Amino acid sequence: MDQISIIFAFIHTWQKEVQTTMKTMTCKQLGGPCDLAHSGDDANVIIKAQDKHLRDAVKSGDTAHEEAAKAMKGRWKNPFAGMGWYNQVKKDFAALPNNK
């Protein structure tokens, strides 16, 4: 195998691995009001995406997301109190099938 073939084989293998480890959770699954999908290879990536989504939604005037944004903000301010939610999200994420 020449070097180019090796590189392409590596990239192909890496892309397949990334695709099979990605999972998706919706805003609603994370306590929000909508079905916006967040995808990531780790629960923390999904949680950060949800936090940004909630902040952006409220900033744009979406009142439906205010309650969930307030709850998320409370978890960031009081991390020990939010551990139950965080651990549940990690457990739910782990139980999800990988994206295809």
C-alpha cells in the first residue's frame, strides 16, 4: 500500500468510528419544550449544546424555553444540586443506540 492509500484507509476507518459513536438527544429529552436534536459522542457535548440552545432561544424571545433555561442556569449555579439531573442524562445517553 502506498502512503496515500494508507491515509485514505485511516480516514475511512476514523469516519466510520465517529459515525457509530454519535448519539442524539432532543431538547425535550433534556427537559426542554421542543424536538430540536443535539448530536454528540459524549453526554457532556449534548448538555453543552442544550445549554446554548436554551440561552439562544430565550435571547431571541422564545418564552416556551424560559423555564428550561432557568432550570439549566440553576444547575450550573448549584452543581451539587444538579448532579441528579446530570447523572440521569449520562445514563439516558449511554442507553441510546448509536446514530447510523
